[in-house]
Amino acid sequence: MSVLLDPYLLSSDKIKQPPATFKESFKFLGPTFILSFFSVSSGELIATTTLIAEAGFIIFWLIIFSCCVKVVARPEFVKHTIQTGEIAMLAFNKLPGTAYGKAMWTVWTVLVVIIVKPLQVAGIAGGMAIILNINIP
């Protein structure tokens, strides 16, 4: 019977020194960071054109800003998990603020987002159906 090792267990022989300069940090940019930079979902693409048409060009910068924040935040969650072995939800539960029951407000916020996410996906699918129906009646 083989012993399963914890892949998140930290050992001193596997820890590398962090880069000292900004230029050196480019050596550590992996495919996850690059792919997350290009991950603009269809929701943002639909929202961009719709909001610019309705609210004007200034809202475009809000969408660009939100995409940039998403690109920076995702790798940070992954880095935290790799460095500590602690998943993002446990880290969210340690943030300061008000606790409701056994969980912090951040965990409840993520739960609400997870519950609402199917509505967003349904809206995107509905938008695609309308576009396809216009182009291919």
C-alpha cells in the first residue's frame, strides 16, 4: 500500500527565493497568468457594447478596470493556496469584519455570487440565442 503525500505540504528544500527585481519576476510568469490576462468572458463582451450604447463611453473604462482587477486577483488566490496550502474560502473566512454564524461576510458574499451565477450564464446564453436568431433566422 503506497502512502499518499500531501502535494501542498511545504518543505524547505522546495522553497525558492523570490525575485529581487521587477525584471527578474518576469521569469516566473507562467501560463496561468498569461491565460488569465486573456480571459475576457462573453459577459464582459456583451456588457461592453450594451453599456457603451446606453451609458456612453465612460463606462467602457469601468469594464476595462474590472478586467484588470480580475487578471491580478486570480493569480494571487492561486499563489496564496500554493504558498500556504490554504484554499481561498478558508483565507476569506480569516479576513476582518463581521461574522454571520460560523462564516465571515466574505464567505457569504461568495455564496451569493455562486447562487446568482446561473442567472448570469442564462443571460449570456439568452443573448447568444438572440444574436444567432438575428443572424440566422
